[in-house]
Amino acid sequence: MRDVALWIVEAGTRSPEGLAPIVQAGHPALRAVATPYDGQLSDEELAALLDVMHRTMRAAPGVGLAAPQLGLPLALAVLEDPGSVSEEHAEVREREPLPFRVLVNPRYTPVDAEHVAFYEGCLSVVGYQAVVARARQVHLVGLDEHGTALDEVVSGWSARIVQHETDHLGGTLYLDRAELRSLAATDEFGARWAAEPSPAAAARALGFPLS
């Protein structure tokens, strides 16, 4: 495990941009339950790994990246979302800026039964997107990179990112939770559906229900 983590850091060091390769669906690391982080790396090694993950996520570009997406089945994830440039999108999707943060051994539970459905993509499933109904609010627990306990309620689009990345640590891809009739390639139609504030038009055209 430590050797893989250091290989990722070295890969980032060798890259002019400081990036590591993102593995794609079919890689065993994406279907393994991640090993809890309990100090397998030194503080310096952990910081270097998180730095590579952060730069790789930004360059992709994405709003989250879990360690299994770099082939490392360790329960670590990084998140960062600049928010939406569209006021309508921000309102409908409850998408506010999410400052960079690290999740260590995260777990979430829905706060209540309310779910919302939107298109999602994944850096490990390039070229496709699909609608996923997720809890609007979740109770997040775990640790940050300094070992400080996390115990908070996360809402809106940030809650969606938390769920997506934490699912990676359990070997779950967003497609496992998706409405498969909504599946769209990132081409003319797919880009149109994903650009809508909500997937209502896609649901009518493709014939899938919205929960």
C-alpha cells in the first residue's frame, strides 16, 4: 500500500504538471473496499500524496478525486468545487463554492428521505454521464488530513460530491446508483442534457422517471 502511494507521488514528480494518471472503470482498485487510513504514510508522504491528488483533480478538471481513482485503495479523498457560473444552476442545484478539503475515512448517512436527481459524471468513467438521485443532505463523519474529527451536515451539491467520492472508497461507481435510461455520451445530446439546470428535459426525451 505504501509503495503504491509513493509510486503515485513519484509519478506526479516525473510529470511536468505534477499529475498522476487516473484509472478507468474496469481497474480492480475501483471495485475494492478501501483500506482505512491509520498512519501508513509519514506526514510528509501524506502531504505529498494529497498535493498530487489535488493537482490531478484540478487539471482533469473535476470537483473530487478519491485515492482508488489513482489505483490506491486507501480511504482518502480530496474535494474542491468553484461553484456554478450560472445563477440559475447555482439555485436549482444548490451549488455553492466548496473550498478545498480532505476526507480521511469518511462515512455518510442521509439526514432524511429527501433525494434530488441530477446528471453526474466521473473522472474514472470518461465520456459518459447519467442521472443519479442522491440525498439532499447527509451527515458526514470522518477525519481531515490533520486527524481532526469531522461531524457535520452537508447539503446541496457539496453533499452530492461527498457521496460520490465516499462511494468510491466502498468500491461503488456512480453508475451503480444511476438511472441507466439517462446514460448519455458527452457529445451533442449529452452535453445539452448535462447543461440543463435540472434533468427534466432529458427525462421527457429519454423516458426515465425523476424521483
